[in-house]
Amino acid sequence: MLVLLGGTAHVQAAQPDTSSVVTFAEMPATGIVLDKGWKFHPGDNPAWARPDADDRQWKPINPTLGLRRLPQVQQAGVGWLRLRFRLGPGIRQRAVVLGVFQYAATEVYFNGRLLRRYGVVSTDPAKVKPYWPDGEPIELPFTNQAEQVLAVRFANWKQFAMFSEFFAPVFFQARLDGLPQLVQDMQQEATYKTSDMLLFGAFVLLGMLHLAFYSYNPKQRANYYFALYTLAEACSFCCTGFLDEVRWLDLRLGMDILSYLTLQTGSVLVVRALYSLFNVRIGAIYYALWVLNGVSMVLLTFAPGLSWYPTVAFMVLVTAEQLRLTLSALRQTKRAAGIIATGFGIALTLLVIFGFMATFHEDLLHIEILSIPLRTLLTFPAFLSPVLAISMFLARRFALDSRLLAIKLVQVRRLSAQTMAQQQEKQELLAQQNETLELQVQQRTAALQRTLTNLQTAQHQLIQSEKMASLGELAAGIAHEIQNPLNFVNNFAEVAVELLTELKEGPLPALPEEEKKLADELVDELTQNLDKVTYHGHRADSIVKGMLEHSRATGGARQPTDLNAVCDEYLRLSYHGLRAKDKTFNATLTTHFDEHLGRPEVVPQDMGRVLLNLFNNAFYAVHQRQKLGQPDYRPEVIVTTERHPNDDVVIRVRDNGMGIPPAVRAKIFQPFFTTKPPGEGTGLGLSLSYDIITKSHGGTLTVESKEGEYTEFTIWLPPFVSSEDEV
């Protein structure tokens, strides 16, 4: 119950005006809308938020009206609203919350205390950002005073003045609610959102379905327009469902207008789908609907006082045209069109009922039946029934087409059987000749196939032989052209050293002392030079041998091999080889061999060369790190084998040595690239190993390393399939 207490008492200017205090004795079930007793003053003064501010000269105002009907607010830009009220004992003993609905930016004060700041309030219109709080519940901190003061500092967004009250229905509305009413409102809002999301999901699914139909049969344009219609409706319901989640009013206004635009545009698209479905020529009515679509949107957006009547009227007209098309098709013996006519008839009836109740009995739309508001019970089937009706019609047409195709298929099979019988009679006359010819052709074909296979095999072997011969010639040329001169260099260097030794022991002692000293120095220098010639000659000899080994074809055949045994054998061979050179070297050998590795088919000799190269490099790396004398460092080489479910074989060789820098890893498999000092490596070991794994066995050889911590080489071998297996 709302009571305005009038009074004529005069007070001092410093005291607040108590002549317009509003008293609320009871809390109605629907809450209390604070639409009376408000006062307005333009300008901006923070002191106006205080309960004792002098507001006797302020003008009365109803802020629940739209901005178009509040010219004083439009002119002010920034101003204040104040409301003084008293609560009866029954209300003060209950939990009371304040809900705000606004199309502006505000700061809400209660008894001088700032409760909420919605949006950005600024005296600069360009910086004002309106905000939609959507009735967010605010707990009111009542004081012991009988009189409570609600003050609102606002800044209006002047662009709202150009839109109709349908999109900007209120400037500012405050409402007092009890907790039961708040819970009921939240449940009702959740029901509306659920219905919108259900419609959104249904329309999206139907849109995707009809797009699929159109992609399979582009000639049926009705599916294309119907898919556009359902997707437009889905966009409308998506905007509606998430509208109250959008707080910034400029974006909310755009989504609100978009929801109605897509709703109305989709309804015209379904008319276009019916034109295509029933093969109706497009006429003036169709184009008039597009014009009315634009007119109704303009009226809905900008015309004052029309509410949603333009959209309801437009939807009734469009539904009537849809119903007219289906009834016309029904009269033309298209009895299946009755399904669509029923769907549009239901939609038209429900829309008329909804429009009538929204105009004359809007409160009835909030009545709940089985916990569902009557508004939802009217709008949900009104939007969904035409969609389901058209889908059922298209499904029925698809079923009829399938049945017709089945009948035609039976007829085709019957004709085919008759044709086959006639052809069989002719074939029987030529059966003996055909049989003889086929036998001869098969024999000739088999002979030719054998000849072709032999030729291909011979060609492949010839190519391989030529390649190997070329490599052999290259190796022989290298051996002949380089090895012999190297031998001469090495031999004559050694002989020269021996001659210098004899010279130093023979004639030189007979020379005078000064000449003998100079001669000894020359002989020593020549001896050192010849030693270097011998050293580098032997190094060149090892490089030539490495090249020969690199270019040599293995010629070995693949055979089942116990790789676990091969890995263990060459691991220990490499380890003991290094210990033979340095007795102080020790390392931990760790193996993780897969017991189910089996016996994969590889070339054992080649695989042994690869593993020996990797093991030598691993022991070399840990040996070099051991020489650094790092405390608690223990050299370790880990070898792991495993077999994957697809019969791939993986071998990993890991060491905790020096690691490999990233710049070196990029070039590590290149021929002649080595990081070892001169004389300790030719740079061909990893290159040869890489060629054996990748070219001979079709696998991969990769390396991972972290400098100063570890290096890990990984061999991956695919399962070997012989030519006999392929055949």
C-alpha cells in the first residue's frame, strides 16, 4: 500500500523538506515500485547525496517514464534524483532488497552512503557510458531513523531520446522486493532464458539439417531459404536469451534491435521458401512484405507509444501470407500441404491470442501453468510449429521420393533381367569361341606378364649394378690416384728420417763444433718436418679409407637378427677398445633391452657398424667430460631397445657426456664434419651411419642433446616387408 503524506509545515533552509515523504506500510507480494515522491534537480553537487540536504526547491518527477517524456532530464545531462520514504514495522522486520532498472549511468546513494555505481557518470557527454543492472538486488542498510533517503546521481545518454520507448521504456526505476518475490522473479527469468535457448538450439539444428539437404540437392532452393530462415530465427533467440547478460546499454540496444530485425527478416525468408516449395511465382505481395518489414522496424525503433505492436502486426500479416500459400497449394491437390497449413494456422492463432492478451490483459501472460508462464506456452509453439510443419512436409516428400525411387528401381531391375536373358541367348552362341579366345589371351597374357616381370627385375638389377659399378670405379680411382702417392709420401718420409738419423750419427760428428751445431739444428728441424709429413700422410690415408668405406655398397642381405645381442656385443667391444687405450677410464654400462623385441630383419654387418660408431662417440663424450675433473661425475652410457605394437623397432643410445651445441647438431650428419681434434676423427662415421639407417633400412636417425648434460641418438626401423611378402 502506497501513501503520500501531505504537509504544510515550514522548516529552516538548512533542514530537509518532509512534506513529500512517502510511507510504505506493507510489502505487496509483487513488490513496491518507487514511482512517486521523487524530486529532481539539474547540476552536480556531491552534498546532495546527504540525507539532510535541502531539496525543498527541487521539482517533482516520475523517473519511471521514458527519456522522451522527460525533457528536463534531456536538457540537464547530469543531475540528481531524491526520494524520502518511511517503512512500516512489518517491512523493516523483513529482508528488503532494492532492484534498479535504468537506461542511463547512475550512482545510487542510500542515507548518504554509496551503494552502487552503474556505468560511467560524467559531465562530459562523450565519456558517459550507460549501464543495465537488470534489477541486481542491493541490500538496504536501514538506519534507526524513521525516514530513509534514496539519492541518485545520473548522467543520461542522449542517444536514447531518439529511440522509441519500446527499446528505452524507462529512464530510472527502483523497486523494493522481499526475498520470496526476488526468488520468484529469478525463476521466471530463468524460464524465459531456457525457452529462448531451446528455440535457439532447435532452429540451429534445423538450419544445419536443411543446409545439408541443399548441399545434396541444390535444385531444391526451398531448403536454402528455409535454412536462412531458421538461422535468422536462431540469431534472434540467441540475442534475446543473452540480452540481460549484456550490461553496457549501447551494446544491449544493438542486440535488442538485431533480435527483432532477424525475427522479422526470417519470417519473410520462410515465405520465400514456400514460394520455392510450391513453385509459386513471386509477386507484389512478397516485395510488399519486405517493404513492410522495413517500415515496421522503423516504427518499432523510433515511433513513440507503439510498443511491440508493429512487430506483432507484421508477424500476423506474414503468417497470414504463409497460411494463404499453403491453403492455395492444398486446393491444387497438394494434400500434403495441409501439414504446413496446420503449423501456420497454429502459429497465427497463438500470435493473435498473445497480441490480444498483451494489449488488454498483460497480467495474464505471467500466469504459470505447470510452473511455465503462459507467455512461454503461447510463444514457444507459435515460433516452433511452422518450422516443424515444414520439416515434416519435407520429410514426407523425401519419403515419397524414396518410395518412388524404389518402385522405379524394381522396374529397372525387371527390364534389366529381360535384357540379360536376351543377351544370354546371344552369348551362348559365342561361348565356345569366346572360351577359346579367352584361353589364348590368358596364355599370352601370362607369358607377357612373366616376360615383363623378368624385364623389370633385370632392369632394376642392372640399374643397381651400374650404380655399384660407378661407386666401385670411383673407389678404385681414389685408391689408385690417391693411395699410391700417399704411400710414396709416407714411405719416402720414413726413409728420409732414417737417412737423416744416419747422417747425424755418421759424417756430422766430424764437422767443426760450430758447423756441427748448425747442422744438428737443421737435421732436427728436417726430422720434425718429416714427422709431421708422416703424421698428416697417415691421417690422409685414414680419410681415404673412410671415403672408400662410405661409398662401398654393403651387398649384404637382410636376415632375422637378435638386435639385443648385437647391441650388447658392440657396446662391450667399444668400451674395452677405449679402455685398452686408457686404463684409467671406467664407465657404467646400463642396458634396457626389450624381451619381446623379436628378430627384426636387418643387415647385421651394417647395423653393427652403425652401433659401433654411436657407442664410440658416446664413450668419447663421457671420457672427455671425465677429464674435466668435475666432482661426483660418473660416466654412464645407456642403451635401450623397444618394439612398438606396429612392429617398429627403436634403439636409443644415451650418454651423460659433454652434450652437443645446437649449431653443431644441425651439421652433425654431414660428411667430413667432426668436432674431434685432428687425427682423432674423419667426420664420416655418423654420415655413414645415417646413410645405412635411412637409405638401406628406410628408417630414421635423430639426435637430442642438452649441452653439458646428455646426448641421445635414436634409431627408428620400420618393419621390413620383402618383395615376396608384397606379392
